[in-house]
Amino acid sequence: MMYLTDKGLKEDKVKSAYWPNKSFSNFKIIECGEWLSIFYIQNKNYNKAYEIYSQLKYLNNHAILNSLGTFHKKGIILLQISI
């Protein structure tokens, strides 16, 4: 995950998620929410990914609904909450 600085591109997972997170939190930009969900899944933060997908489910997007179904089918959310 890369982010842009005044000295060029740098690699840092947390800093690369800053603007998509801010954009989704403040303005509910759909693309940022989808990107963040994938980012959180890759970093095994399933609760955050589920939270974002839950906010996006009202868009009736088949990919988002499919992802939510996968969470429930695999029991990932129940696993994460009980840990």
C-alpha cells in the first residue's frame, strides 16, 4: 500500500488508508468504502470490513451483498466477536 508524500511514494499500510477512510467516514464515497473493506480483509480486521459492508449494503450492489453473505456463511463475524 503506497501513499504520496512531497518526496515521492512511500509504503505504509496505515497511512495509505488515511484518505480513503476520511473520505468514506465524512462523505460516504462508495469506492473508498469498497477499497477499505478489501484493505481490512487483507489485514484480517474482519469487524471493520463487516461494519463498512453493512453500511454499503443499502446500495443493493451485488458484490457487497455477496461479501456480506460470505461473512455469514463462513462465520467470520461470529468468530471475531467471540475472541
